[in-house]
Amino acid sequence: MDGDFRTSFVRDPGALKQFPALVLNADYRPLSYYPLSLWPWQEAVKAAYLDRVTIVAEYDQIVRSQRSGIRIPSVVVLKDFVKPQKRVAFTRFNLFLRDEFCCQYCGSRGDLTFDHVVPRARGGITSWENVVAACSPCNLRKGSRSLRQSGLHLARTPRAPTAVEMQSHGRRFPPNYLHESWTDYLYWDAELEA
């Protein structure tokens, strides 16, 4: 298939507003939970036409060409297995996901930014081990001072997350839109309650 599907399965985020298709790996697990692996319906139809995916669920809507019609896919499975990445990319979104979208100083949610625990002005580097999610008031309060000088305390020590941890965090923060045909494929590998 074209491109690296671990990072480029969303080519046009605006196109996901209507009839996005959930993309599953050949093992029927989503390629990614963070962000959820979605394709615009046009990409899903193209991949099905090129015999690169199997359609396992569809929307009720039909798209027509001059010669035929096809129901818009809502869940597609890749025919070839894509090996998942082991390393988690250091991005703003992944940092917030690691910290569960809450300030690591006061626990508030909402208007988040990121903060260097050891300020860059004091030789701190931008890395998993030195950057945390912080709300604007805590970030301003800390400024370029140390934790001790600012009187702030971390909820947990920052560290690089594993891919498994990020998958787990991603399940707890689903996207705003979940089509009912996706639920059977999103959480089938979660542990069942007794």
C-alpha cells in the first residue's frame, strides 16, 4: 500500500467528517488508537477496489459510479499485516495522552500546555523524561524555576511510555465520533469483567 500507514492513515482530516472508515490491521485490531486509525470513505473505497482491504461493515449510504454502486465501508481490514511501531513518537498529542489530558501539577483538565520540569533556561531538554502536561496557571506559576522553588509537585515522574501503555490510554479517550459498527472491533481485546 502507498505510504507508511502507521503515521499517515489520515491524509485529509476534513474528509473524516462524513462516513469515516475504521482501519483494522490484518489481525482485526485498529492500526492505532492514538489517534484512531480512520480513513476518509474515498480512501476506503479505493483500497477495496484495489483489493488491498476486506470490507467487514458498511454504512447504509451508497456511492455510485456510471456502471456500479457500492455501500460506503465503515470498517475495513488490511489484507497484509502492518507491523506496529514499538517506539512512541514524542508529539504534543502523545504527551497529553500519556498524562491522561490532565495537568501533572494540579490535576485540572482543559486548557493544557506543556512544561519542562527542569526548565530549558537551566539546561533542561525536551524529552519524555523532562516534559509534562500542565495547565496555563501552573505553567505560569512555575516559570523558569525548579519544582522546589515554585512549590509545585508532580503527580507522577515523567518517563517514555511504551506502545502498550499508549494503546491502553487511547482506549480510555475515544474520539468524539464512534459509529456503532466500530464498537465490536475497538474493544474486543480488552479484558472482560468477571
